Amino acid sequence: MEAPKRVSAAEIETIIQSLKGIISTRVVAGKEGRIDEIHVLADAGRPPKQVVRDVESALMAQLNYELDHKKVSVAQTQNGKQFRFGNARLKFSNVAISLNGARADAVVRLNGNSDVLTGSANGHSSSHNQLRLIATATLRAVENCQGSDGTLVLEDLNASVALSGRNVVVVLINMITPRGEDYLTGSAVVKQDLWKAVVNATLDAVNRRLGSAVEE
């Protein structure tokens, strides 16, 4: 969105910093001074979506600046633990498996905003387990994005679901949050690359919930 007038990153940071519950903020400006990203660290007094709305309202009221909420990410602290809230959806970059006898190592890379996130997993090298390792490596990359560890667990994977003559990969993910466990499902049609379909099915399950609070 275009702002009615040009504002600086410093002006935006000053206003956001003055809001209740804000601990720190960082504004990233791109070419021609346009605001690309706003990162906010806040306490846990309000839901992340409310923090984003407060930022939008304050910038409009004080600077007449209309903010695209998708550019704002919020991290929260609570009892010494951190929770992250983001709007970006992660996308497939590449996947690789290396075999060493009966062992296999899977490495998955995802694109998120301007970052490349990497996750890895290792285990037995059976054909089906290689697919599980790919899905698990995808989850590790997602956790790297969220700043957490062990909050996403692969419960099951079926790479041979047939629908209308097409092969579909289906995954079941257990998302462990401060509120308990939540089961997520995702699927992807196998086009040419089965490994890529496994990554995409896993992302299909978790991308919808990347805006949820995840304990660090």
C-alpha cells in the first residue's frame, strides 16, 4: 500500500515503541525508503493480532500512514519464554537425501520472506522412512522459522492415496502448544517429484497455523 506521505523508519519505530506492552521494535526499509518489514517484541498482555491492530491504528492516527498488516511480525515474551507470530507463508526451495549404508540424512530448505530456512533429519534408509525423514526435516525448518524446537511432530504419512487417478501425499502433524496438542492435516498432489510433494503436504498442514503462538 502507498502511504499518503513519506515516513521514515525512525518515526515508525518511535511511535510503536510508545505503545503499551511494546518492549522493542525494528523497522526494515527497502529501496526508496519504503517500509518492507516491521518486527515487534511485546509482552503477553494482549493477543498478537491485537498488537498488530494497535500498530496499524497508531501509525494511521499519528502519521496518516496506512500500514499493510502482512508486513508486521510479533514476538511475545511470557515468563521468560518467547512466542512468535508471523504472517509469511513458507515455500519449498529444495530437498536432498544422502544415503550411508542403512542410514539416510534428509535436508530441506524453505523460502520465507528473504530468508532460507534449513531443517534436517536422519534415520533408517528404507524407502518409506526416507519420506518420513523429509517431512520431519520440513518441520525442523518450520521450527527454525518459529524460533522453537520439538513443537511439531510427524504422526503419520501416506504417500499412496489415489484420487481420480492421481497420487496424493497426506500427512498428519501433531502441533504441541502451551494450550495442549493440536492435530493438523495436509496434502499435496504428486506431479513429478514425490519428495517435493511430501514437503508441500507438510507445509499445507502447518502454514495455516504459522500465525499461532509457539512456545520457545
